[in-house]
Amino acid sequence: MSWDEAAATFDEEPDHGLRDPAVRAAWGAVLLPRLPSERCRIADLGCGTGSVSALFAEAGHEVHGVDQSPRMLEIARGKADAAFLLGDAADPPLERNEYDVVFARHVLWTLPAEAVGRWVELLRPGGKLVLVEGRWDTGAGLTAEECRGLVLRHRRQAVVQELTDPVLWGGPIDDERYLLVSDV
């Protein structure tokens, strides 16, 4: 199934659509404190239907979402006051050194390792790379150590926090899910 075909039902997953107030609040509590306190410029790569882009925009940040699916972007444009661009998350159509935060959720595992280097190039000096990834019970994904290794090829630091709270996912999980933040 293509991402365009998945768009119609994508938000039905609690952690995709963030429709449930408890799930949305849980993601806000995890992500928003990792952002600069002042209004900042965020690249949301592989933004899908824009649920996290909307969360960031509602917090007052300038968001540029990128996704390869025109249908996903159509839905995203209805959710958030953000700029949404059609493009490849591995090589996003964004200017270098223009972003305070580069964010991606459940995207890196689908891309070539070189994508991380391109993402880092988007960051202004002192910018943050914020990733939500996992190694799912299906065998797909990246372990936290694999993801950390990819980031450390381009950055000096990468801090991993497990995301085990069932509220984030709309129910209990039995696989590895985590947040990785790199400030330098």
C-alpha cells in the first residue's frame, strides 16, 4: 500500500492522529520541553498528516513539514498553520542552516543512513535534532543503539529516552520505542 492510499486511515492510530486529548497531551509533554522556549523554526520531515506539525504550530513555532505523499500533505494542510512541501525526507527541499530543530518521527528507519547528514546540514549552529524511532515487534525499525550510532556520525552527542508510557501509543507496547535528542 502506498502512503497516498494509507492517508485516509492514517490518523486512526492514536499516536498518528493525536485525536485523543490524553494521547495529544502526552506527546506534547514529551516533545514541547525539548524545543527552544522562544518561537523557533522547525523542519518536520516525513510529517505525514501533520499531527505533530500542528502540535508545534499551536505552541507558537514556525513549522515546515515535508512529505512524499500528496494526499498526506492535503490532510496536513487542513490541520496546521504551517508550510507543507512535497519532497523526499531523505533529501528535503529545505535551505541549509535555516532550522533550530529538525524533527522526524518513525521515518529514519525507512531511509538511507546518509539522510542524517543532510538533516544536520539543515540546522543552524546550536540546533537540535529530535527523533522518535523504534524497533517494532514486526522486526522493522532501528534499535536505539543503531539510531544513536547514525546520529553520532554527524554530531558529538545523542541522548536516548525510552518512550514506554502506554498513553503515548494509545495502549501498551512490547517493543522498543524511544526519543533521541542531539544538541551538538
